[in-house]
Amino acid sequence: MASTPALVSALRELGDRPAVVADGRAISGTGLLLGVSPPGGLPRALAERVAEHAALAPSAARAAEERLRHWAGVLGPPPIRHTVLHPVTELAVELALATLLAGGTVHCADPDQRPEQQLSALAASGTTHLSLPSALLWRLSRQPGLAEHDLTALRLVLHVGPEPRQDDVYAAVDALGAVLAHVRAPHSRAEAADRRLRADAEAATAAAWKHGIGVTAEQVTEFGARLDRAVLTALLHTLQQAGVLTDPARGWSEAELLATALVTPAQRPRVGRWLDALARHGLITRQDGGAQGPLFHGAPELTAAEVREAWHPAVESWADGLGTARVLDRVRRGALRLPKLITGQEAPRPAAAPVRWAAARGYLGAALGALVRATAETHDGPLPLRVLELDRDGAENTVARALAVRPRPNADHHLAPDGGRYDIVVATATGRPDEEVPALVGQLAPGGRLLLLAPVAEQLDLLITGDPLGRTAHPADHWRAALTAAGCPTVLALPADGHPMGLLGQGLFAARVD
């Protein structure tokens, strides 16, 4: 007597209990066997596959179920409420069928919904298992309102995509509190694009190595510490000249401090960032002030001679092979103008690049040129490669030189947007990540690459010469999060962690869109 296929048996055992939930409608195990499904999408694909499976001969059914049993083993023991946040793919169907084979319930979710809606649905369903593309997982795990959703039932997350970065994995585990299992999407176009980008990034690193000769980690670290100390000393002296933060025993609320120092409304964000940096680095203290917010306690009053003396060690380290005196002089002169700047007696000057950019530009320029050239050489589309280069101060003539090397690639080089989409966008960061990145990513054609030069570590000199609204603390995290949120499934950063040139705090982000 012929045996019943295991999947059919599992659905019969479910009976009238929910097997698939989609668009607020539940389909029972019996209903699936009868061919019931809401129109479109994954539920229909499941119903069709169940009908095909029920018609298989026992030997063919056993062969088809081998892979489903593998996935059922990955899912583990019940209870299983498995939310599948995939478009309709073969793997999504297999994961859903494996859930049914294991006696669980499949919740079909919309991968194109807003992240907030997806998180609400996960919490409402009491999801125990979640499968989704890796890029979507990184986006969900970084949602600001994630903690407001009760995901305590979640046990296992299967994410499908290229080899993940460990930082992304750690962040997702911390955010979701579940076990993560990575599944490669075999032979996918996205995976091939990731492999090419990673290979090009490795080649770019090799091409830039000579620009790091003679620069040691110790030298860079020493200079950074000396520069930061000089900058913070200058900031504290500026505020003390305005009659605040001169007594460690006296606490100031931010509003009181800004009013006493006669800081103009336009410069209040800048001075607010000063207070945060001074407190984080221990030159002043910050205490809880209750309803009025934090209270800032100052330090013994600095003299002008002490401020001048703080710059000397930084100048010595900088002159030892890192850059020219002119770069540091710009910051020192900017510090002298701060008392008039914050009170509106002097107009703000255009934001300048951080000091360390001068030491990093050779290395990053070589890496950038190699990435542009590699992209151009592998371009096989019917139309010319479209390249948009914004803010050329950072990249100088790097892009033009990369595109001019013979044999010349078939490329159109633009220095301003023309309303179309581009295969490569090259830019130097000048603003806030959450504002700048979406605009840059929006210029990319499908499969395009964004090459973004940006600060990756705190650059305290920007508190003097930079944008008053910009961020300084943990910028690499902000840029990476903004790129992921803007739809870049893969984000690489050059140089790699631990590289001496990386300690200069400037980096090159290479990201792609699908």
C-alpha cells in the first residue's frame, strides 16, 4: 500500500488549525490541501506547491522532502510561528514548506512594507522564527523604535545573502536577542555583484599600499591625541573667556551657559557639541540636573599661554612626515576667531576638511582611483558607464585620471547631475549622514556603486572649522547606518580596521545598490 507523503500528513495533522496566515486571513492545513489561498504572492505559490506535492508518487515525494527535512531541522522543535519576509523565491517557498512539515505556522509578510510596519507585525504575531534577506535584517536591527516592539518570542533568524560583516551580525544579535543563521543565496546576481565589489576593494587596497609607507600606528595615534588635546583646550578657553565654566563647583545648564556667553542662535548647535566633547573627554564634568537637563561644571581657568603651549606637541608630531604646517595653522587661526564667531561678531567661514585628510588623501585617492578603474573595466552594458563626481576638492583629479588610463573605458564623466542615474557616484562627505546619503544613493542606477570619502573616527578639529550642525562622535557608525537604511545591501570601508592609515580617521566607503 502506498504511503502518504510526509508534507501531506503534516497538513492533515494540522487540520483546522492555521497553517498559513496572510493579509489577516488564516488558511488551515486542510484548506491548503484543498487548494485554498489568498490571491497572489507567497500564499499562492505555497498552495500550488502543496497541490504538486500531493500528486507526487511516494518515491518522488520522499526525494522532494529531503531538502525540506534539512530546513525543518534548522528550524528546530515547535512551537514555530515563522514569518517569511521574502519575495516569492524558490528558497522562500522551501522555508515555508519546511515550516509546515515541522508542524508550524507560516506568516507571509511584505518585504516592501516600511520597517516600522514589519516590526509591528512581528510583535503582533508572536513570531518565533524569521527569515528574510540579509540587507533587510541589517535595516530592521537598526530601526530607532525597535525596542518599542515586543520580540521576546523570537528565537531564530535566518538571513539570506552574501557573507555578512561581523559588525552587522553582532548588532543584529544585540538588537533582536535571537540566534542568527546565515544562508547563502546560490548563484544570485546580488552575490556575484558582492564578490566583484569585495575583489575590487582588495585590489584597491593593494594599489594604495605605497602611500602608507613611513606612517606608523604609534605616530598617528600620538598626533591624534595631541591634536585633540589642543582643540579641546582652545574650546574650553573660548568659553571661559565668555565668563562660564571657570569654577568646578559651579554648575551651568546648557541654556544658562549659552545665554551668559551671548552665543547666537546659529552657533548654539556648535557650542552644544563643544560641551558634549569637553564632557566626554574629561575637561569638564556633566551631572544630572533633573528637569533642567544636565549641568556642566567647569575647570580652573586657562591662560592664553597654556592654550598656545598645547598646540606645540601637535605641531611637532604633524611635521614629522604627516603634512605641511599650513594645514594646522588653519585650525589654530580658526580657534583664535571662536570668541567672535559664537557671538556673531564674525561671520562663519566655509567648512573645511579635517586636518587628518591631508595625511590620508594620497592613500585614499589611490584606492578611489583603483575602484573607479576596476568598475569601468568590467562595465559591459550597451551604453557608456555614467560617472558622477561631486565635490572634487576631496578627490582632486583622481577620477579623471582613472578614466583616462589606456585602454580608455567607454565612460561619460559628469561633474554635476543631469537628471539621470549613474553607474558610479563619487562624493566627499560634507553634511549629515541621514541627509546626505539618501540624496547620493538616489542618483544611482540599479547595480550602481557609491564611493564616498568620509570621516570614520571623531575629528575634533571639525568643532572649530567644520559644519556647526555636523556630528563628530562615532561617524563610521552613522555613515554605515545611513547607507544601509538608504538601500545599500553591501557597505565596505577602506582601509581595513587596524591599518595605520585607518587611524587617521578618514575612510572610503564603497557601497552598491541592487
